[in-house]
Amino acid sequence: MALVRKEIKICMGSSCFSRGNRQTLQLIQKYLKDHQLERDVILKGNHCFGNCSAGPVVTIGTKVYEQVNQEGILEILDQEFGER
């Protein structure tokens, strides 16, 4: 049975990037490495999701997370991937 890899997309558009997604990206990368999820998760940057007023925006699978900050992303990742 093939493993279905979850996909994280992080907005790297200028509005989200200037409001903290640079640091959020670094936290996601560290989380994936620390939890040995690098092979199970696809991490992609997107130029813009089109809802800048709700940014910073991150999607995981089909879920859209808005107004993501550095404190909130770790909680979101724990919810999505659980403690291993």
C-alpha cells in the first residue's frame, strides 16, 4: 500500500512573508526534521493564496490556516501530525 504524503503549502507572497511567514517556514522545516517527517511531508512555498487580509496563510492538506504566527504553527503541526 502506497504511503500518502501530506502536503504543507506556505504563502511566500510579500504580504504574508513580511508578516512572519519567513520565520514560520523555518519553524516548519525544523519541526519536520525534529520529528523525522521530512520523508512523509511535502513542503512547498506558494506565491499567493489570494486572501492577503487573512494572512499569513498556511495550508496542510485541504485545511487552510489563516493569521498563522510563530507560536500558533507549532500547535497546528502537533494537531496535524500528533506526537510521534
